[in-house]
Amino acid sequence: MSAFSNGDIFVGETLGTAALILLGGGVCAAVTLKKSKALNAGWLAITFGWGFAVMIAAYMVAPKSGAHLNPAVTLALAVDSGDWSKVPVYLGSQLLGAMIGAVLVWLTYFGQFQANEEPTLGIFSTGPEIRNPVQNLLTEIIGTLVLCMAILTQGLTKGIGLSGMGVLITSFTVVGIGLSLGGPTGYAINPVRDLGPRIVHSLLPIPNKGGSDWSYAWIPVVGPVIGGLLAGALYHVAF
């Protein structure tokens, strides 16, 4: 993190996270909203859509900020390195970018949202299929632990970072997590991916949008934070 200035981090993480949420939230909107050509395309479309979103956003801003795009990743790196000096600017930029990305999803699908007749929170944020706080929290912790360990351990193979393969590996990891571990909660594995769009959902004038489910909102924030911290500690000790 020390390789990047605060200004570069702000620009890179804001733009990158906005692109991540625009494309990731966009596939959720495409699959969910009536009058969308991708209506009912299904879980495979969502998981691969999010994987491609990570790939595009990360390649876009990696030279600018390192492309964390996720507070859990930032925290994992901070725990391993012991450098916390730039964590606040990373986290603030990521939240701002996530909110901007969610607004862009709404603008892209504005006509479909205006014709909406059903709750739309699932386009913006995650939710459990079975509401069990302990299981839901553990699911998010486990999924985020896998993601962060996959990112941290890339440095053990010489040349991955310089070749750009790390971004591709991370993108396929996100797809794999979605396919294997995403069923219970929708795999937030990123606090701002859930919180930023949830805030935007609560504010936007979407017809028949339903509630923003704030009673659940802490789980996709706390779970990934714990998962990121555990991953950083595990990597630091084991490797």
C-alpha cells in the first residue's frame, strides 16, 4: 500500500469499485428486472458476471492503487504487512465507489426500474436464503477467507503479479466462490459491495422497491471484515 499516494488511491479505488459495482450490480439487474433481455438468465450468469466485473475493474486501476476494491482485501494486506497508514483512504474510497456504481446501475436500467413491480434489494445487495445469523455470518467469513488467501498467496509464485495473471486468478476465484459457496447468502465477500448499494437502494426513488433489510445488513459487512482479518493473520503465520 505504501507504493501509492493517497491521491492515487482515492482515484483508483473510487473508479475501480464503481466499475466493479456497475458491472456486478448490472448483471443482477439484467437477470432480475422485467423488460430486460437477460431476464431469468440465472445463477451462472450472475457468478460469471461478477467474475468479469472483478477482472475488468482490477485491470483498469491496478497500476493506480493496487486494485483492492474490497475492504476485506485491504485489511488482510494490512494485517500481514503491519502497515495501516493508508487503510482509511482505501476504505473510504471503496465505499464511495460502490455507491457511485450502484447509482450507475439504476441509471442504466432506469426504464426497467420505473416499470418495476417487485422488491429490488436483491439487485443491489445480498440476502440469505435461510435467515440464520450464525450460519450466514460463517458463510461470509469462509467465502472471504478463501478470496483473501487466494490473493495473498499469489505472491508466493514468482512473476504472477508482474504478468497480470493475478487479476485473472482473482476473477476466477470470485466465480468459484459464487458457484460453490454463494448459495446460502449470495456471497457478498466484500463489505462495501453490499453496504454501498444498500444505502443507495434506501435513497433512490424506485417504484415498489421494498425495504432495504437493515436488520441483516451487518452480516455482509462484519463477516467479510472478520474473513479478511483472519486471512491476513493466517497468511502471516503460515507463509
